[in-house]
Amino acid sequence: MAKISIPLYHRLYEDVKEKILHNEYKKNSRLESVRSLAKRLDISTTTVEKAYNQLMVEGFIKSIPRSGYIVMDVHSVEKSQVRSYLDPIDFKQSENNKLTTDLFDIKSYKSTVNKVFNYQSDKLYTSLDPRGEEELREEIRKYILKERDVKCDVNQIIIGPGIQALLNILLSISNKKSVTFLQPEFTKAMHIFRSFNYTLKPRKTTTEIARLKADFLYISPSNIYPTGEILKAQERNKIIKWAQENNSYIIEDDYNFFIRYNSYTVPSIHSYDGGKNVIYIGSFSKTIIPSVRVSYIVLPIPLYNIYKECYSNFSQGVSKLDQLSLGLFMKEGLYQRHVKKLYNMYKEKNSIMINALNRSNKKKKFKFRGTDSNLHVVLDFKNKLSLNSFIRNCNRYYLDYEIIDNSNSVIFPYSGIENSDVSRLIKNLLYNI
């Protein structure tokens, strides 16, 4: 390994600093002049001046006209001789909770990115709009109008690098204090509410929600987590009426609305209400590669008016390259074409998973649900022993899962499992259960 050459001025700076810290050069004493020290050490005056200047910048000495350089009162902080043990974070990439390479056409997306570099490179040198780039917001506006009947102005849309970032903005501009939701909770969303000291009011049904007071209702009506069930028309009307009567907002997390294997997609709550009491949230996290994190929120006009006055206080977390590339990907119709193809591939993977679970459940040791949508399944085991056995097997294969509190149930994602591996893997995970 080549030796690192330390500049002469820096070695002189270190030497003088150590003598000050160890009280060899006393407080208020005068340092040797630049010329005298340069002559004594046989070095240039420029070297000494650079060393002294660095000491002045850091506050070890000061220069007084006609008096020279004076040592300041600097106390040495005793360094700990004991090195604390740092337990590293062991972040494992779960094979089952990613996208298999066939689920995203990386070549067409790469071509779009190259177009941004070739034809929009001047925009990459400009500052980020805290709201998100207008090109992408406009494409999102057109997309959710066509697919979800969400009618809004492009200015009501804010882009962020995930649901948590957008909830941070929302809660920063509102003065609310409580949130209700259907159990089980979406942990990452509720973590943000907890960090803002919100009172959480979990309920099992919309009937229970309609009886209480809360500022927000967080819900995914077109794909209720984790089973993928939909909120029926009567229940939708019930919670909209509840929001209107209580001056509350429904936060509609519309993730994965298009993945319904045995029925058509259902309308958004926003389309029922016209956006008066509904805050619409969407994400691209399940349709494009996980390394590109883009989500968006549609603010009702009263909240938009508040945001408008303070939007510059927030920073944009999605790179301009990602925003412009995704916007162009949508504008050229490539995203819509990709989603249609993705749906058919998801449906095939879902069918393979159902068949594998049925073959491995001849002894009826568990039930499974949530197979009408999404790319995860809910497994309900008859006892804790079977649940623990399944968890041990998942850990053995470094697979992701989420235990549902106060139950023998677990949420198991399978988007990252190759179709050809599903049957064998499920057999191994459910072995001896």
C-alpha cells in the first residue's frame, strides 16, 4: 500500500496544536513569529502561515496586530480509552419480498432514462420542486383520473419517496390528534402517527368506526390489508357520512388497487366523495422496481391552501432523474402497457401459489386467505406450535413474514419467488406442520 504523504504545513499545525492541548504552550503566551520559526525549521514562511492560519480558524490561537500570535484558552478533552462495542444492523434482503426479474421490463425503462439524459439533461442541473416535478404530477393526475376517477388539479398532488414521507408532510400541516383504522394496523403508517403523538383508535369494523370521534380514518378500501377484501358500497357510504358529520378526513391508501384476480377493480372512495373529505394516496412501489421509490398524495383544497403557504419548508426526496424518467415512461404509454402485462403475470403466480398451498395442506393443519388480490397470502395455523414451525422454516431460508398480533396467523409475501420454485419452497416451509 502506498504511503500517504502528509503536507508539511499540516505536520507543523498538528505539532503546535498538541503542544497547546498539553499546556506546553501556555494560555496567552506568544508563539514564535512566522519568520523566526521558518528560519529555525528551515522551511518557507508560506508553510508556517498556512499552519498558523488553520490554528486560527479552529480557535487555538489568535492574531493581534503588532503583538503576533497569542495562544487561546483551550482545554483538552480526555479521550476514552475504552472502545464501545457496536452491534451492527444485520439487514438481509428477503428473497420472497422483492420482484422477480420477469416482473419489470428493465430495458424499456432504461431506454426512457437515457432519453432524459439525452433530451432533458438541462433540467437535471436545476433545483428540485418540493412538490415534485410538474411533468410527473401531470401524468399522475391523468392516470388517477382515468383509472380511479380521482378529479383534482395538478397542484393538489405532492410526490414523495414513500407513504411515510407523505404522511410526515400531512401531519405537519394539520392540527389533528387522533386516527382510527381497521385492524390489523399497517405498521409503517401507524409509526408516523405515533411519532406525532396521535391517539390511535383501532377498530374491527366500520360500524365501530362510525360510532367514535377521530380526526383521521386510515384505510385501503379497495384492497384492505392484509386480506385484500374490499369495502362494500354500504360501508363506503357509512364512512363518508361519518367523515362529513365529524369534520374528519379519510386517508385512502389506494395501493395495489388494480390487482384483483376474480373481479374488476372497484371505484375509489375519492370518486364517491369528490375529494371533499378524502385524502388520496397512491404508490408505484408494487409496479416498478423497488429501487425507485415514488408515492403521491392528493390534498383536499383546504389542506392544499395550508400547504401552499409553507411548501418551501419541505424537501423533495425523489431524485429529479427518477421523476422525469417515470413521467416520460407514463407519457409514452409504457407504464400502462407494463401494468397490464404485470397483472397477467401476477395472476399466474397467484394461481401457482394457491395450488402449492392446497397440495401441502392435506392434513388441514392451516387455512389460507387473501388470495383474491396482492402478492402475499395470510396463513392461519391451528395452533402456536404449527405457527412457530413455519416461522423457523422461514428464518432458515431467510424469508420475510409478518406475524399478526394476538393470533396464530402470519402474512407471507411471495412476489420474489420464481414460479418454478414455488411448489418446492412451500413444501419445505410447511414440512411436518
